[in-house]
Amino acid sequence: LFALSYIIPISVVIYIIRLLIRNKQENQRLRLEVGKLADELERARKQNESKSGTVPTQ
């Protein structure tokens, strides 16, 4: 029973750390994907500008 009182909190801490690491990795993956999509969108806009010859207004 005494050992159980140490095992449970340590297990919870390890579980939380694993979740945080997984979340960080997922955030990095999503940021990379968003960056790629932003680059692709920028290339598409530049191609449209060069084809139409107009300057976009913002």
C-alpha cells in the first residue's frame, strides 16, 4: 500500500509528460503544414498576378 502511494502519482506525472511531448510534436507538424500551405498560396497569388497583370488591393 505504501509503494502504491508513490507509484500512482509518478505514473500520472509520466502520463502527463508523454501527453505534453505528443502535443508539442503535433503542434510542430501542424505549423510546418500551415507554412507549406501559406507558401503554396503565395505562389498561386503571384502566378495569378502575373497572368492578369493587375495589382491586388488589400
